[in-house]
Amino acid sequence: SKKHKVCIVGSGNWGTTIAKVVAENTKENSDIFEEEVQMWVFEENFSFADNSKHAAETKNGPQKLTQLINKLHENVKYLPDIPLPHNIVANPDIADTVKDATILVFNLPHQFIAKVCTQLEGKILPFARGVSCIKGVEVSPDKGCELFSEVIGEKLGIYCGALSGANIATEVALEKYSETTVAYDPPTVDSPTSTSDQKSKTALQPVPKEYPPVDHANMHKLFHRPYFHVRLVSDVAGVSLGGALKNIIALGAGFVDGLGWGDNAKAAVMRVGIMEEVKFGKAFFSTVRTKTFTEESCGVADLITSCAGGRNFRCAKMSVAEGKPISEIEERELNGQKLQGTSTAYEVNAFLKKQGKEKDFPLFTAIYNILEGNKRPQDIPALLYKSNL
Ligand code: NAD
Ligand code: 13P
């Protein structure tokens, strides 16, 4: 029988970490998966600092990032100092990366996915399956608020699930204990009664019988590591929304921490935040289950870790403490990594405005207004509470 060929579309801080996880597993489960994992890299030139242990590599000038990754087995720009398995192959050519892949793992900042999907149209196997590790939502005037699993699934005509959890990339890369949630619920191709929420299900092609099934058991084999505990669920919308919306809340936690208001203030923002996550999910995605937010890693646990040490939290805190725009802090602190919370706050607000529901989500609305300069972080308490007497 044939084996699954897995590729990773994206190679940032989290993209490279997931490539490492997956490549360790394809090697250990070589009865199911081909060992080699192609990883698409948005190509750029890279130079080491003079005091780097690798400085000699670029003494004659900058080198291509893909060449450095393949030679040193390290993503020297986005995941430095983490040795990568040698079965990861960095590839600057997106069509070549996905050629013959039966499982595609999408892992890149959400602002780039539309262009990437356009580049991929007509280039992938029609029966391929996808998993989106992207934390964000896409808002458009005609389609409203869409999950990236849906955007990818519809654009490419494949089924796409989601992986999201309390997963600061560096900690997972260092093999420190973490857990994550994988949502995978493809419609049974010949069963029209499936509960799947993907709109393009009528076009879905079955995975040919020569391949091992792409099911929960094999998804577990692809992502679970002794240091990375996977729980499989069917609520793709809940898993995707938890990851997207907590980025807005983490900005709020950063804003109040930047004011020096302490842990109680942060906890208040998190409490209101998780309520708004559930309310948003229930209001706009019929299949969402409350317990995905309250019981799984992709919900409350991701909110906690992101508000403790995520990039959105850290940059928001510095922006308030230093009185500088968050975009300036992002540029200065993240070395090319991207914040997702700022754009998600704007996207969610555009959607809520259109629905006439801004007032029902006071925290999401407050964060948007602070980013816009209409309100100040100091206004957060007054914006959050209506009397409940
Ligand atoms: P990142 O923040 O490290 O972003 C850098 C990546 O963006 C690089 O691979 C870079 O090549 C790429 N890029 C830059 N310009 C581009 C362009 N024009 N077109 C295509 N790619 C371009 O990315 P990440 O941390 O891998 O994040 C990917 C997703 O994973 C995000 O949705 C994020 O929220 C989520 N996530 C991140 C973490 C984390 O700790 N980093 C953890 C869990 C989930
Ligand atoms: P940041 O993008 O804010 O670093 O969040 C990382 C994350 O998603 C942790 O689960």
C-alpha cells in the first residue's frame, strides 16, 4: 500500500516547530508516512551576526535561508538554536513543496494565506487533506467571518481540519511538556448525514483505498509526541476560534499589565475574554460546542499561556509601558515574526460592526478602539461593565 506524503506550508516560529514535530513522527511511523517532510519557505536572504557561532557561513555575504536551513538543519532566522530532524527539506518553490503531498499542514501568519492558496490552486492532489495551524479569521463583505480551515478547504477543494492549543512555539521546540487540540471531522464522502461544518463537502474526493485512512488515529500518530499531547475532537470551528480570538484578549491583558495594574486586572480581562469567545462562537457558528473553549487546550489553556508570555501580550505590554505604537514594538522585538492579534481585532470588529453587535462584545470592541486611538487602556474597566444589579 502507499504511504502518505506530508508537507508543511510555512516555516516561521510555529511553522518550523510543527515541521519538527511532524518529521519526528513520519520517521517513527514510516509504515504510514513517507519519512521526508517538505517545508515551504518564503525565501529571503540571511546574514549571521559577527558573534554568531555560524558567522563564517555568511562572511562573504548573505545566503538564502533555505540553503542555510538545509545545510545547518536549523531555521536560523525563525527558530534559532533548535536542531531540526534531517528529514525536513526546506523548499522555496511552493508548487514543488506540495507536489504529490496527501496531507498538507498550513502554518503561516494569517495575512499571507489568501495569496498562498491562490498559488496552490490546481497544484495539489484532489484527494489531499489539510490541517490548519493558523490562528486568525478572515472577514469579507460577502462571506462574513470565515475560519482558515474553511478558507483553505473552499479555495483548494479539499477537507481541512485545525490544530490549535496552548503552544508557545519555543517551549514546544525545546520539547517541554505541552498539549494541543486537533479538530478533524471530514464528511464521510458517501454519507450525506455527516455532521461536518465544511461548506464545500459535496466536492470532497475520497482518499484512495491504497492509502492508510486519514482518521483520528493517524492524525494522532502525525502530531502526538511524548512532549506534545494531542487530543482529537470534531469541533473545527471551536478549535479555530479559540486560537484566533485569544490573540485579541492577550492584547488586552498586555495593555492592563503595561499600566502596572497587576494580576487581578489580567485575570479580569481573561474572564471577560473567555465569555466573549464562547458568545462569539455560539452566535455565529452553529456547530460550536461550549466545552471546546472551557475544557480543551485550544480554549482556556491557550488563553492562559498567551496572556502569560505570548508575543501579543508582550508587545502590547511594552507598547503601553513605553508609550509607543504596537507596530513599532512588533518591528523592533520580533525579528520578522508577526503579531496576529492586531489584525484579528480589526477583522472581528469589522464583522461585529456589520452585524450591529459591537456592544455585545465589549472587550473585543474596547481592544479595537484602543488600537485605533479612540480609547485608552485606562478606559478598559469602564468599557467592560454594565450594571448587573
Ligand atoms: P511567524 O510569526 O514566525 O512569521 C514569520 C513567517 O512569515 C516566516 O516564515 C516568514 O517567511 C513568513 N512571511 C513573511 N512574509 C511573508 C509573505 N509575504 N508571504 C508568506 N510568508 C511570509 O509565524 P508563525 O509563528 O509560524 O505563525 C504561524 C501561525 O501560527 C500564526 O497564525 C500564529 O498565530 C500561529 N501560532 C504561533 C505560535 C508561536 O508561538 N509562534 C504558536 C501557536 C500558533
Ligand atoms: P502569540 O502569537 O501571542 O505569541 O501566541 C502564541 C500562541 O498562540 C500560544 O499558544
